[in-house]
Amino acid sequence: MPLTVFYITNNPDVALIAESVGVDRIWIDLETLGKEERQRGINSVKSRHTIGDVGKLASVLTKAELLVRINPWNADSRKEIEEVISLGAKRIMLPMWKTVEEVRAFLGCVNGRVPTSLLLETREAENCLDEVLKIDGIDEIHVGLNDLHISYGLTFMFELLANGTVERIVNKIKPTGIPYGFGGISHIGDGLVPAEMIVTEHYRLGSTRAILSRGFCDQTQPLDKVREDFTREMKILRDYENAIDPATFEPNRLALQSRVSEIVKQGLNRK
């Protein structure tokens, strides 16, 4: 089975293009609480999506699932969840959770009305993962490499792949049968760590979900160019997935470790 891929956009035209070329989920990102402070100085995307974007995209999408990332659990979370469900969210993601209680409160509030996604991106979340996995009704877990590497005091998010952290986490999830994914991928042939290395690692680790990063397609280009690029890159990605040979898993893992070590040693991720 190919990876279930997500693309972040609040532009209905771009969303429809992504949907038409086989992107499985369109992602509206409402998370703002604490994000600017956490990721200050980090080369990351900080979306400026609004609650109104949920309804706007819900009204045009017909195949792709509309995923909405809300804010970390807080006093206003119940109201936010009610709003995004009423506007047409088809899946809700909880970021930055740190306790079993937060996960229980989130799942209880959603109450099975739409599927959910737990974004594991803190050291505390990994520490309580064994208890979280005992909770009924978890639909999926995504390991967020950007904030998780910050939480662990690392300088490059793919260190979490190279040092075995992601493997340690997914090996806890795997026996439960809960689907999981991690991080994002650029287009094949691109990236400080080549995207093909990351995709192969997804398959080695049993991941079934990935975010298409901002490097996958430049949505600021004219729509004809966006369509052309998205169509080409999705085909290349799917062709690459179809050709993955399990015999390459271990050589790829070692090559990825070497590449990450080189990047960190030379400070390439800070340029």
C-alpha cells in the first residue's frame, strides 16, 4: 500500500489540484499557541490558517480527507473542537500533548464524531506513551519530528531517525495495530537528507503516513505550474514506492545515519 500523504494548504484551488493527483488529506493548520516561541530560529513553516478556512475547504473537497490540526489542549479546546466539526473537519489532530489526561480529554470531547490523530512531538509524550496506548479509541499516531527534536535538544530533526528514537517509538505502537507515520518528505531527489532515503525508512519502519513538505511543491507558483509540478512529483513518488525492495532497508538505514551525521557535523542544517 502506498503512503497516505497529507498536504498543508488553505488555498481551495491548490487543494483541488492536490486532491486530483491523489493526495489523500488536505491539512488546515490552526495551531498557534506557543509555536512561535518553541520554533524561534528554526527553519519551519508557521501557518496562518484561520477557522474560516475549514468551511472554505470542506465545501470544495470531494475525495481528500480534510484534516484540521487544532491548538494544544487548553481551556478553549472544547469550543475549538465543536467549531471545526461543525464547519466540516473530517479528522482532528491534537498537537503537543504531554499527559495521558490530555489525550483522554481530547478523545472524550471528539467522542468518535470524526477520526482523530495524536501528534507525538514531546519528550513527555514518549514518556507516557505506554499508558496512552492503553486508551481505547485511538485512530492513529503521527510522530512530529520538528518539535520532537527540539524537545530532545537536538539540532536536526532527522537525528531522531538516525539515533533510533523514531524506531523506539513506533516499536511501541506497532503491536497495538494503531496506524502511525512520521515527519514529512520533499520530492524525490530533493532534501538535505534525500527524500528517497526518508521514504525507504518509512517502509522499513512500517509507517503508513507522511506529510508532503513545503519542498514537495511550491504552491505560490501560478496554478498551471502547481498542477504540472504536483502531477509530475506525485507520479515519481508513487513509482519510487512501487519499486522499493526490502533488501535495501538496512543499507539505506546505514546511509541515512551517515548522511545525518555529516549534516550535523558540518552544520549544514543551520545554513
